[in-house]
Amino acid sequence: MDLPTTRIKTPLAPHILHIVRNLQGTDNLDQCKQEFNRVGWFVPPYVSVGFLKALAGTIRGNAKVFDQQQLQRFIAPLFSSQHLAAMVTERYPITPYVREYREIISEAIEAHFMGLDHVAVAGLMPVIEGAGKTNSPKQGCLV
């Protein structure tokens, strides 16, 4: 059986294919947020709404057995080294509240893939704080 392919013609992993088949059931991002929160996660940024809705439907359909470990299996391919490199080179330079942190983010990603996870997290903390302070007033949140 041939697996569906993405635009770059790479086959989808079987667990991702399961999500694609489960596209019905979640109507909006608030419902997605509720499903992700149920398994201890947040709605991941820069992921297509279709994928989020399908994954939320998968979580809901398997609510009694779906846990953090299963979620990580589905989410991990979205944050591969190739995907993160594309984010740094293509998306972050044009994202206003993240653009100024592009170099720090790039170095944190590099540290992560070198196995320096504590350094990566520590490097991202000022980015999260700075981008949050910049963006939260635009979203109507007080900081």
C-alpha cells in the first residue's frame, strides 16, 4: 500500500497516517486546546490547523489510553532537525516578535541536537520572556 506523501514527497510515518485519517471531529482551536491540555500539553505553534484538529480528534477518540508518551510520538516528527532549521531560516526572520531572537533560537536548537538540553532550555528562557512580553499586550494579556 502506498502511503500519502507531503508536498516534499516524503512518506508519512504510520502514526502520522492515523492522524490524517482522523480529520473529522474537532471543529475549532478551543477544542484542540482542551484535548491537548487533557494530556498535559499546549497547542504547538507553527503547526497546521488541519494536523492539530486531527491530532485532537485522535486524543479524544482514545481519551482513556492516550498519554504524554503517545503524544510525543505524534509531535516529535514536527520538530525534527530539518523542520527546526527551516523555521530558523524561513519563518523566524519574518515573524515580527521572534525575528530579533533568531540567533539565540538557532544556537539553542544547535545545543539541543548536540545533546546539551539544559543549555538549550536556558538559552530559550530569555526568548520566551522577551517574545511573551512583546506579544502578550497585542493579545490583550497583561504581563
